[in-house]
Amino acid sequence: MYPLQTERPYALNQWYVAAWSHEVGRTIFERKILGQSLVFYRTQAGKPIAMDNACPHRRYALSNGRLEGDDIECAYHGFKFNGNGKCVHVPQQDKIPAAFVTRTYPLVECWQWVWIWMGDPDKADPSLIPDSKWFKDKEPGWRGFAGAVDLLKARYMLLHENLLDLSHLGFLHARNIGTPRVAQSAVEFEVRSDHMALWRNVNSDEFENQPLGKLMGVKGLVDRVMEQQFFAPNLHITGPAFYSAREGGVNPGQSFGAFRVFHGITPETPTTTHYFWGCSRNFEIEDNELDNIMRKFLRGVVDEDIEASETIERLITTGGTLVPEISAISDGAGLRGRRIMQSLIEKDLG
Ligand code: FES
Ligand SMILES: [Fe+2]
């Protein structure tokens, strides 16, 4: 499926962000992940549960049911299923066949997210989830905060490619975070054991008058160090750090602060995508109100990425892909990202 050269839409044997931890509670909710309609809830002891939404009796939606203790009761004929997917009650019969089960999915909570394994459960190794150190969660001097989850009418690969080519900051985000120098600066990348690392330096750049520059108290020209990690197939971490420019800065080398944006990209269907985004920063970490201000700021940036991805989806879906692609030097990481994603799908196929 374009832009991947495979008809399989996604890799199954992988961890994907399925929900914010705060979303999963004692109220059942439905979310479709990799084409499967699932229900999520939390047991009384706090364990998150995901199971197929279609009740195995007559396929009514369990999301319309209700929780009774740790069991979910279907609202159609009253069958009950426990958190392991086992049917534990059928009205009008005492004996419940062992085959009365529905599928549940391995879940792990890491950072502020619930991660799900949709493939072969025997392969669900939690150590494959990106290490929590990347989230700087327990690192002194950093403060994490939740962003949101958005549902895009665009295939997930468009969002991956968006993040693997941040030269777009200079154009798509020119009003809030990018400058022409970001687009002109060369990106370098390297494929490491568990992720792809990307970095670029943008030197002696204007940033003082941009909204984020004002929030960070930037004065004069800055050197922007942009580091990034891509943990295929689900997570990107984009992290800029700002310093007073070594050439032309007010106080060369002084740090204005850094932040990390976490992007969990989970296919809903082949052409729609859940976009989980959150942030951690190392400046003004006692300032609760700054969480809201930064969230609103990032909301504006994310909305521009959503608009771009959905516009491309519309063109390639309804207009076909008759216009051939051209790829420039700046597409090196994006093209490598495509190959990595494709190889994960092919690995599933054996
Ligand atoms: S469809 Fe769920 S109990 Fe019948
Ligand atoms: Fe963007």
C-alpha cells in the first residue's frame, strides 16, 4: 500500500500506543486499533484490559455493555466476560463451555501510555517497548505533560514521513516554530540497534520573536540542536535544544532550555491514524500553567501536520497516485523509514 511497496497495511508483531493511561478507567470505551474494534477498561485493582469489542455470542458491541466488578456484561443477552476474556455467566444455563472465550490483548503501561500488542501473544515481549529513559520521566530537571490523541483521516505512513523530514518546519510551521534556516540545514541520520537517530544543527538563527522563543525567554540569535529518534513502527521523539548562538549570540553557549515531543502513531485502519502526542521540558518545571500554554502551542503545530497529512491522503485516495514522486536529498531519512517499516511487515510474513 503506497507509500509502502506491500499490500499488507501494517506490522502486527509490534507494540503500539493504544491509549493514554488516564483514558483507561472504570468506564468502558471503544477504539479501533490496526483495523480491530476493541474495548478498554480497568479492573478494580487497576489493571488495564483490552478485548475484542464484538461479543462472541451475536457480535453486539461490548462497548455498549456495563462493568460488574471486573467483568463486562453484554447489553444484548447478558453474557458476562472476565478480564481474561473467559465467559463467566450465561443467563438460562449453568454450564459454560470452555470455548466461550473472547480474545484479550497484552497491554503494558509505559510513560503515560498504554501500549498494546496486536500480533501473536507469545511474542509480546515488554522489553521491546522503547526504554522509559527516552521519556526523561524520572530524570531530575524534566517535567512531562500529556498532550492529546487525535484521529487523522490519513494513513500512518504520511505522519511518519512528516516527522522524518523536519525541513517542513521552515514552511508548514513558519508561523510558530520553524525558520527558513531549519529547512536549509542538512540532516544526518544513522540506523542503530533499536531506533533510527537523526540530528541537525541550525546555527545563528532568529527565534526570539517566535511564540516559543518568547515562552523560553530567548534573547538574540540562537543555535538550535535538533535531535530525534524513530522507534519503528510506532514512536518518534523530536527534541530541540536552544542555546545563545556561539556566533552572534548575546551570551554564547547559554542554554535557553530543551524539550522532547513524543509522537505515538498507531494505525486505526489502513487510511486512518491515531496520533498520541505529549511533551517533556527542562525549563520552568514548577510552572503548571506553562503545561497548558505549551499544550496549546503544540496543538497549533500538530494541527498543521494533520492538515498536511489529510490533504495528501485526499489527493492520493481520490486523485490516484498518477503524479510520480520526486525525492530530494532531504528525503533520505524518510525513504529509509519506509524501508524499515516495510521490512517489519515482511518479517511478520516470515
Ligand atoms: S450478543 Fe452479547 S450476549 Fe448476545
Ligand atoms: Fe510538523
